[in-house]
Amino acid sequence: MEIHGDVNRIIEAIREKAKKHVDEIMAEAKKRIKILKESHRRDLEELREKMLTKARTDADIEFRKRVSEAESAWRMKILELKMSILEELKSLVYERLKNLSEDMKVKYVERVVERNLIENARIIPVKGWERAAKEVALKYNLEVSEPIDGDGGIILEDSTGKIRIDARVGTLLDAFWKDHAEDILSILAGSESNR
């Protein structure tokens, strides 16, 4: 029976060795699992940080885009309002110029003639401005031709018809507005004092 006892001891030794080997493998596996878990945790943490950073960046970009769109829309509304005010102001000035008193019409015609002295000129008045044209023509010894249709003012022309100065209200007002619209808007907005 000794053989039997030896076999049992051998089997027991093999079991102990196998158990020890299994325990070592399990310990190594647990270590590796722990290392993998830690590595995955770090990877997940890095991924989470990257995703948060990207989300913040995307949110910031979207916020800036929305703010820019809002500012652009606001600027467009302000521009529309300014243009509307400018057009209304232009209409008011135009109406006032069309309906000048006779004294003011004379001053207007005289100023045009004085600034554009042309020898042997003739004044072509717009209908309703004949009296003012005749009064100034007498003073400067100029000819007055038949009136033309229009909203006010005169055309000053030399005897050859080659030099022609269009001083009709609408023409002058349009030219003035074209050259000075921005200045007028600045004054209306109160920024003239900020320059």
C-alpha cells in the first residue's frame, strides 16, 4: 500500500502545485485586469476630456456664430432705419425747396447766377419760378426763356447752349444727398461730435 500512499502524495503534490499555479495565474490575471481597467479608465477619462473640450469649442463657435448673426441683423435693421430716416428727411427738404417763398426763390436764383457767371447767359426757369428768374435776369442783364416743367429751380445756359448748369431743386438735392448722405447720417446719429 505504500505505492498507493505515494500516489496520493504525488497527486496531492500535483494538486498543490496546480492550485499554486492556478493561484499565480489568477493573481497575474487580476493584476492584468487591474492594469487594463486603469488603462481603460485613463483612456475613457481622456476621451471624456476630449469630448468635453470639443463640445465646449463647438458651443463657443455656435455661440459666436449666433452673436455674429444677431449683430449683423441688428446692423441691417439700424441701416434700414437710417436709410428710412434719410429718405424721409430728403422728402421733407425736397418739399420745402419746391415751396419756397418768392423772396427765397429770388435768393436761390441769384446765388446760382453769382456762382456761375456766364456772359450772355439765359435763365430757363421751372414753371412757378418765372418771377424770380425775371427779377434776377434784370439785375444781371440776362435773358429769360420760356419756363419748363419741373419741381423748382432754374437751368442756366450760355447763348450757344454748350454750357448748361442744371440748378433745378431735384437735381441739386440729389447731388447733395449723394455726396453728403453719410455726413447727414452721422449728424443725425450724434456721432459728429465724436469725430
